[in-house]
Amino acid sequence: MTVHDPRAYRPAPGAGRPLTSAVSPWLRWLGEAVWFVEHAFERARADARPEEDTRVRIFLIRAVFIAVFSGLAFGAANAALLAPRGGHGAAAVSGALQRADLTDRNGALLATNITHYGLYIDPAEVWDKEAAYRQIRRALPRISAERLRRVLNGDRRLIAQPGLTPAERQAVHALALGGVSFELEDRRVYPLNTSAAHLIGASDTGGQGTSGAELAFNDAIRAAGQRGEDFALSIDLRVQGVLENELAAMAAESQPKGAVGVIADTRTGEVLAMASWPTYDANQRGRASDDAALNRVTSGHYEMGSVFKTFTVAAAIDSGLADLDTMIDASQAYMIGNRRIQDFHATNKILSLEEVYLHSSNIGTSRMAVEMGADTMRSYFRKLGLLDAAPIELLESASPSGGRRWDDSSRASMSFGYGIMITPLQMTAATVALVNGGIYRPLSLRRGGTGAEGHRVVSAETSADIRQLMRANVLRGSGRAANAPGLRVGGKTGSANKLINGRYDFSRGVGSFASVFPADGPADAQRYVVFVLVDDPSNGSRQGGGVAAPVVGRTIDRIAGFLNVQRREDPPAAPVVRP
């Protein structure tokens, strides 16, 4: 009998191995490894070494675990170090509805996306509809009872409640009800709630902008979202916060119907802050009243009163009709036909052009408007953007009302801010053009501005004269409450009675203040326009110098540091000129 020694068994080299000669070295290595494992146990048994069999099994298990965890570690490192950077979590997924995060100019978050869930119910799979109704209402109190009943009693699967948070989804899921399911939703949220709500706007559940910057930059925001990037607006959230804070403080004291504020960079046209009061919670847009939802900056129309005198004076100077030393007779009322124009602060004397501005003389500006003629005045008003909607990305920017008649009486009224109703956005853009060296550029909510060259409205010399007059008005005229120590503020007050049922009501009015800081320096110096309007205050002053100018002064005092405007000691103010 022939005894075969199992240890004598040795397969011939290459026997039983997979063919690898025609494949890559990597596959050859893998084939040899598989062959080795395949015959390891057999060799151990053949050699009568069970402990070797155990070691091979342990080795194999450890190798598998090492391979798995190495793969996971590699994937995590790749995601952390090599994945595309961008956004506060914006996903670069082709075809996604996700919108890019909105940020301010410094990267502070204004709007982002958070995963929510839609609650769907298939009534055919609900065993006890009454019990399901009670349990869902208990787990999700905000759901509409009427809508839930309608879905449960329907004949097909419908959405019962959109926008569930993860916690709300878990509460409903824990009920373990038949026929209840959830679908992911890309939900837009606004972490600052009421801050900059009108400016930012909103988007719908389909990922489309519906108002404000969300609508104005809709395509660009979606494209940035696809790339995993943020989309930056021009506003500075620090400046925005100060402006909103000061408007709210004024509103608490003066109890107005509404108020607005705008701050713009005069060199680029960038809007650094835009506030409309009252405001609303951007996360609950559907609950806002029409009054709160109205963006008064873009869509509110106002007769603004004497702030318009800056435009009239600029047109008179630039057209060659007058200069700062021109004398104008304001010694008595100015008659246009049967109409009698008087000064609110009558001086009853002949005034220089500077005194007309400082005393806010209706008589003086009316005389200039009549003398310059319809064509000249209309041309300057058009170049200043006062006859058209303010050019800005916001689709809500409204056209003015009035300004269609240019006879002597109508021009006289417009010269001091009556007979034409414009938006605060138009007022801001026109003021920017007059103080930046005379160039009208579109305002913009895009960081960096539009880059448009703009068009010339007045000469650089006229612009310098206007800044000088505005500064003098803060030092010696009606704008003293807007002065901020060391910041060389200039500005012009505006006060207008409100037109109620076809008649002007002297007990109701609009107070405004248009300012620039710093007012000194060369034409192309870095400076900012701040405009504030208070609509129909019911407590305290209705005059621009009493209700709007203080808001401007406090705002400028607080934001100067953010904008790197250096304070300088002011020279002593000249004595106030008295008639």
C-alpha cells in the first residue's frame, strides 16, 4: 500500500493560478493574492498545523478591516482637503435648485439654505383617519386643521405641510402612521430675521427669487450655488445695523407712519445700507402686513420739500445763471399770476445765493426756477434722475409721480420740492451725483457696483460749491442737528406738508435730510451720502431739521469707524447770520 505524504504535495509553479500574462501588473498582483488566500487554509491543513489556519483567518479578517477603514479615511481626507471650497455649505450639484448663500460685502451671512421636509399623506394607506388627525395635530400644532382634514379625506397622495424642520419631521415620524411620508425640500432661511428684510427679499420653494435682491440677482445666485460659492451684496451689515437701530429709536419716540434710510458710496454707487420702517420677519413673509412689506425706499413716493433746493441751486450755478455771491430779492412775497409764494422763515431782505440756501428761501429758489426756464430746469432734473425710476438692480424701483407740467408756477413749486413725488432711492442717487464731482452713476446692490462710467450732470466746480453750501448749512443753517464731531458733515433739510384728499394738511408732514460726509476734500475723495426721511411723525417735530437730521448725525457718528473715515478737529463755526 502506497502512503502519500500530504506534505509532499507541491503544485507545480503557476498551476491553479489565474492567467495574468495579458493583463496589467495590478491585476496580476490581485490574482496572485487571491490564489494565496485560496490555498492558505489548504496548506495549513496539509501541514497539520491548525494554529496556522487560525492565524491565517485572523490575518484575513484584519486585512479586510484595514482595507475598509483605509478607504473611509481616504474619502474623509479627500472631502476635507480636496473638495471645492465655497459658501457656508452651498452644494455644487449639477441641476440642483439650491441657491447660493447671500452675504454682505464682508462675508457676513444674510440668507442660506437649510434642509426641510414636506409632509405627504396617502389616505388610502391610513387605517384610522380620525386617530391620525389627532396624533398629527398633537405632534405638529402649526399644521392647518382644515388642510389636514382635506388631505386625509382625499383620494390621492398630497402634501399636508411643507417646510418641516428636522425636529418636526422626527415628531411626526415617531407616530409610525401608515400612509405618512416625507420628501426633502431646499428651504431658504434668513438668520437675521428682520434686518435688511426689504433689501434681501425672498425666494419660493422652487428656488426662484420673488422680491428684493433674491429676485434681482436670481440667475447669478443660482449660478453661484451650482459652483458652491457665496453671492456677496454691496451692503455692510454693521452699517445696516446702525441705520436700522437709529430709525427704530426715532420711530419709538416720534411715532411716524413710516421711515426710510439709505447710505451710499459716492464713488461706486454701492448701497451700503437700505432700511425701510416698519419692517417684518423675512422668515414669515406671509404674515407681514402690506404696510410692513412695502419697501418705502424703492416704492414710496413723497413730496420732499426743501431738499430739492439743492438741485435748483446746482442747476442755477452750473447753467451760469448764478454764483454763490449772486443777490436775490426775498424782501417780499413772490407773485406768479395770482399765486403768492412766501418764505417759511421770512427774512424780508435781499439775500446772496448762499443765504438763500441757508435760510431755505422758497422765494429765492422760485425766482431762479422761473428765470432759468423750462428747458434748462427739465434738462437738469432729467440728468439727475428725478424724472425716471432710479436705476438699480431692484425691480421694485418705481417711477416718480408728477413733474409733467413745466410752466412758471409748476417750476416754482418743484424748485422747493412740491408738485413732484419721488422715491428715496431717486433722492439718494441725485445727491450722490451732486457731491461726487458731478457724475451720475447707477446705484447698485452688487459688491463693487456696476462699473458704469455714468454721465456728467454738473461740473466739478459746481459740485464743490454744492458741498460747500451743504457744509455751511450744517454749521450755520437748519442742519446743525446732523453735525458729527470731526466728520465734516454737510446736508440739507426738507419739510413738506402732506397732500390729503386733494388739500395740503398743515398738521401732517414729511421731514427729511440729505447729507454727505466728509464734505471737504477733492472731487474724487472717498465720501458717503446718508439720506433719511420720516413720514408723518405724530409726536414731536415734523421738520427735517428736528426729526431727520438728528438720525443722520447719530448714524454718521457711529459708522465712520467702519468706513475708515478719519476725524479731524473742526474749525470754529462762524456766527449764525440773522436777518
